[in-house]
Amino acid sequence: MSILLRIFRRPDYNSDISQFIGQLKADKPDLEAKQLAGRALLWDKQINREAQADWLDARVPQKPYVYQTEGK
């Protein structure tokens, strides 16, 4: 980088949100581990593909209008 570019270079911009998140991570170093543990509770599950296929095969198709009587 030339000397002129180094003289006129502005410091890197950090938004208020980026500064807040950086400060939050510095204050709570275990935050990301807690987020991953929380995600694992609901989203990171192993799926039993055989049981899922059985469940899909056992579904009964729903009628377009479930409250319509059979006689009419």
C-alpha cells in the first residue's frame, strides 16, 4: 500500500450492532456454546428414515372440505 493511501485511510467501520455483538461475546465467552446447545434441542436431530416412511405411507388423504356431509 502506498504512503498516500495509508495517510488518508479511514479506520474500518463497525456499526452499533456489530459493536454490541462484539461486546456481548467478550462479556459472555460461553454464549455461542449455549446457542449451539439450544439449537441441538430442537433442530439438530437424527431422523429415523424408516419410521418416517412408514408414517407417510399410513397417512389418509384429507377431503377438500372436511365439514361437508356424505349425503349431499
